[in-house]
Amino acid sequence: MEGKIITCRGAIVWAQQEQMKIEEIEVDPPRKGEVRIKITATGICHSDVSGQAGKLVSTKFPVILGHEGAGIVESVGEGVTKFKAGDHVVPIFLPQCKNCMFCKSDKTNFCVEFGTQQRGVMSDGTSRIRCRGQSIHTFLGFSTFLEYSVVPEINLAKVDMKAPLDKVCLFSCGVTTGYGAAVNTAKVTPGSTCAVWGLGALGLAAVMGCKNSGASRIIAIDINSSKFDIAKHFGATECINPNDLDIPIKDHLKMIAHGGVDYTFEAVGNVEIMKQAFESAMPGYGVCVLIGVAPYKAAMTLSPMDFQLGRTLKGTIFGCYKSVDSVPMLVDEYLNGKIKIDEFITHHMKLEEINDAVDLMLQGKSIRTIIDMKIAE
């Protein structure tokens, strides 16, 4: 199949808010600086659903969603020397070109190519995937809800062959983002108090990051109390359902945490909850990190006095990890038992069941569902 068009299956969203439809897809060979991979597994992230609903400005329709995947290199394009057929790889939505001012800086993990990849096409302005004779857009630089995908090499990390691809695919987005928010962005210190809003994969990974950083008190917050047991498994010392309180959550936290929380994390993508998290941070030195992705038209109003009193508000993308360099390291830490991955996965489903998998997530019945690709050789 190398150098030829591959026909496979993929899940297309033909128009905003429509369900995904399994279609026969044509995938072109990779061009200069690109790699074609056989997707073996992919997770479903809330960002995929936001894209499907048109809440992300970068989403263009028709589109194949999915960005939390892993697979095996099938072929490489012109000039690609870091990858070869058979390599196990994890594609990452945040590129690392290693040439731009951001990639060369130790102050950020941002890459200038991230902006250019939000057009739904490859760098040359064309698509590598088609259906019924029509070009199909990618999502966040590439797509993983299909059996074969073409990925820019600057978005690809080679991982240990011993690592199970249906587990480490989660390092391509959610787990890395939440974990890094605690260990890199906030730099949680030993003995500190933390609070995390939202106990999906992002929030649970932040809980794990707080625990591994030595926090002595980790307060997990969610309106779905069924998630409390797994939050404690990841390191939460106590759990709160705001609906069970007679006072606002920020007032409750100030009361039980002696004035405020050292580090707060919002992992929902709701601006009102973001405001709660910021206002719950300790005056003088409290740090709030926004992890969740809000709709692109959302806005938040904060009091300047909350900043003047010494609180710090931060955002994070991919947990402040340099993407291509860091994912192999995180995979090694998983293989060595430092980072949990398996516990995030609550369901395994087929590509044909992808809409059911989305429903499970929206109903709060899953943390991460893995779509296992079954490809006929």
C-alpha cells in the first residue's frame, strides 16, 4: 500500500451538530514532511464534541474528528528521516517544529505552526482525505476517527514498542494536559492544598499531578458524585458535590481551607466555574490554572482586586510540555509505574459505536472510551 491511495473507514461529521457517520474514506500517500499511520486506537475527548457542535472556531465541515490517537507508521513522505514503517507513534495536536521562536524558548511549549494547522487542511492547503469525491477537513492538525491518517511529522512522537497503543494514546491530549497543569504550569509544591473542578480525564490527571507533586490535601469537586471513588484512587483526599452545599463552593472552600486554596484547577470548560476556581485561590499567593476549553465566544468578568490581592491566573496548553520531546518520556514513566493510564479507561468500543461512546461521555458514564480500530490486513 506504500505510495498508493488507501481505502478505509472513517467517521465523518458532514455538518455542524450532526452525528458521525461511518463512511468509506480515501487516504492519500504522505507528502513532504508527512507520515501516514495506521490508527490502532483513539480516545474520545470533550474537544471532539465541542468541534462537532461548532464551538471551536477552527472546525471546518465536513470533518473527521479525533486527536487522541496512537498507531503504527505505514509510510513516510519526502524528507522524513525520524520515522520509518513499523514505528509505534502518538500524534499530538500541539506541534513542535523546533525551529520557531517558541520552540527555541524554554519559557513556553507553544509552536507557531499550531496556528497554521487550524485550517482543517495540511500545510500546503490541501487535504489528504476524501469521501464521495469530496475533500474532508482534519481536526486540530490531523484526524484519528479513521483507520489511516496522514500526520505532519512535527506532530508525531515515537514511543517504546512495549507500550500498549490502546493505553498510551491518552498521552496525546487529556492526561498530559491535566497532569502537566499541576506539575509544570502550577508547579504544585509538597504539603500544599489543591482543589480540582471537574473529574473527567483532565481533572483526574490534575489530581494525579497534585498527588505526585506531594500535595497534602487534594479536594475534588464535581456535580456527579459517582466519580468520587475514582478521584480518591487518583489521589483526592476529599470530594465535594457543590449541589450538596448550602453556600457557594468558593465560600465553603475558604472556610475549610483557612481563607483559600493554594492551587486551584478548572477542568470543565465553563467560564462560571473558572471564575469560582480563581476566586477560591488563596489571597497573596494562590494560583489558578484553567485547563478546560470554553466555547470560543465565551467571556469572563473578574475583579481587578482579586489580582491585586496576589492571586495568579494561568492558562495551559498540553500541560506546558514540549510535545514531541515529552510524550516518549511520559510513556516511559507510565511503563515504570509513576503515571497511571489504565485507570482512565472505562470502556472499549468499536468504530461503529462511536456515537454511543460520545453519549456515554456526555452522560457522565465514562471517563475515557477507547475506540479500537479493527483493520482488515
